[in-house]
Amino acid sequence: MPIIQQRHEIPVEVSARHAHLSREHLDILFGPGYELAKLKDLSQIGQFAAAETITIEGLRGKFEKVRLIGPCREHTQVEISRTDARLLGIEPPVRLSGDISSSSGARLSGPQGTVELGQGVIIAQRHLHLDEATAEQWSLKSGDVAAVEIGGERGAIFNNVAVRVHNDFMPAFHIDTDEANAAGITANNNHGYVIAVSGN
Amino acid sequence: MPIIQQRHEIPVEVSARHAHLSREHLDILFGPGYELAKLKDLSQIGQFAAAETITIEGLRGKFEKVRLIGPCREHTQVEISRTDARLLGIEPPVRLSGDISSSSGARLSGPQGTVELGQGVIIAQRHLHLDEATAEQWSLKSGDVAAVEIGGERGAIFNNVAVRVHNDFMPAFHIDTDEANAAGITANNNHGYVIAVSGN
């Protein structure tokens, strides 16, 4: 288990609460065959913020105007912060995207219908997106665990950062709004440094 | 500037949004001569959560039922998280308690009146409370800057932790709700380790 010490600058991208819908759930919430309108492309190739939003409701509270991210995925997935979770009254696990087994449920509402989602709500685990060339240059691979340092007055080192490598990825450190606020991430302080990696 | 390496377990205490009122502002919000009712003692000697709450209002939003902390202080001070600040529509600085010069304003409302607070709203800088004996044992003094590590699945190291020493203090690492949520602090994961200190 080699420990590789390095320090590479990486852009920080902050994910606010959002949802990815399955084709089936998009049909229910917006009507059969509905197609999402692209509001803007995201940094990860093919992903886009949709013009459409939905309402997410928990036992205690709800959020309206939660942004949808397209295109549709195989399974519906809602990503929120722990702050959001407390307001909704649910306790979702911290998970990597796609790992929704036994995660939290919520009620999703759109203009044409409602879905009682049994599972799919997660708090996204902080992670690095890397293309294959950058990953090779930095001696990283999918499944590695990294640490990322943020500078400034609320400076911090985030441990347990999951490394995800794919040729469609752009290098970016993805965190949620709690993590961004805790570390003072702003428009003027939006980069970090990958400072250590434990290989397998 | 000696660097002292150490690792000392410390309880983590999470401060939700709250307000300390001056005698003058307590009179305005609750009536002349009003005395706060103690709901429960806090870990710091003499400080207590009051039964009373107030409303804090910014340009964009407001929070009702914001807890008051007694006793009265010389100056009114409101401590919120950056998440709270965004919802209120204000941009308070990150400051140590008591350092409110040129901080943010807000409207405070109680059952008997309203105060247009010109300054006093801050985001509390993460800090360590230490009694003098513990501080001496750990070779720390007021004004030192420490780092505190949190374990677990959202493990992180918080840098720029201000050290405050006073004989009335109980050892504790104080963070806000954003920092607690970002690091996965819960009832079962509520301690950290002071891991490094840069002396002056």
C-alpha cells in the first residue's frame, strides 16, 4: 500500500441540491415522452442543468425548485446536503453517485404527477473527477482515496476523497454546499490541492 | 516560530445560529428590565441557552425562533452559518466572538419591539476553548492557531482554529453547523484531535 505524496491544483465545483430522473419518473412528473430543456452544459461532458425543476418533500419539510440534471439515468437519484436532509427530516447515507441501495426515500413532485421514491436520496461523497491522462500523470486510479487541501481563512483538508477516472471527465473536486460553506469556497477561492493519496 | 506536534482528544461542540443581546436590546425586544429564563446551562461556565427566541431578518429571508444565549453582553452579537447567511441575503465576515467591527447588520424582532442592528452579525471562526491548566499541559496559549482532525467517513482536518484560553472555559472545539455537517459530526462522532499548533 504505497503512500504517494503530491500536490496538484484542482478546480473545486460545488453541487447544490439536485436530482437525476429515470426515464420512467420523468414521464410521471412531466408527462409521457417529455424531453428536458438544456439550461446550460456542466463541466462533465454530456451532463447539463435542465430548465426544469421539481419539488422534493420529506417528513418534516420540502424544497421547491430543485434543479434537474440531464440526461436521464437508469435510476432516479437525488443529491442533497446534510443541512438539507435535516430540513427535510430524513437521514440519507453518504454515498458515491450510483450507489443508492438502501438510501433514503422522498416524495418527488412535478407539474404532471408525483413519485413516492423508495430509495435514491443520498449525500454525495466528496470526490475527484479525473480524465485518464491526468490520472496517469498524477499516479491515480479509480477507487483511490485522496485528500484535498483548501486554503484561506476557513482552510481545511478534506480526507476520504473518492477518486473517479473516466475519459469523459474534466479534472474537478466535487463537494456539496455544506463542505463549500465550511471551507469558505467562493468565486474567488475555488481551487484546492490534491495533497496525498493512499493507493491500493 | 516553533511548530509543536501533538494529538489531544477534544470534544466537539456545534453552535447552531444564535444571538447574544445587549441589555439595551433585550429591553427593546422583550420590554424594560426583562430577565431571560434559563433553559439549560451550556458547557462554558455561566453561559446558558435561554427559553426566549427572536426573529432575525435579512434582505432576502428570515429565521424565526433563533435561540438567545444569556447572560447579556456588552454588544449584541448574532452568530450564523454561511448557509444561513445566504438564505438571509447577507455576507457576514468570519470573526472571533467579540470582534464585530464592520460586521453585517440585520433586523431583530422580539415580542415587544424591533432593532435595526447596524453591525453584530458574524460567522464564528472555528475555535478551541481551553482552561489554563489544559492549555499549559498542551503548550498552548490564547492567540495560537491550531488544527483539529475529525475522523469518520467525512473526515477532515480543520486549519486556522483559533485558541482561546480562560480559567472559566471547558476544553471544547467549537464549530458551526456547516462545519459539523461537512465533517459528519453526529451524536456518535463528536470528538476530534488537536493535531498541530503553530506558536508565535
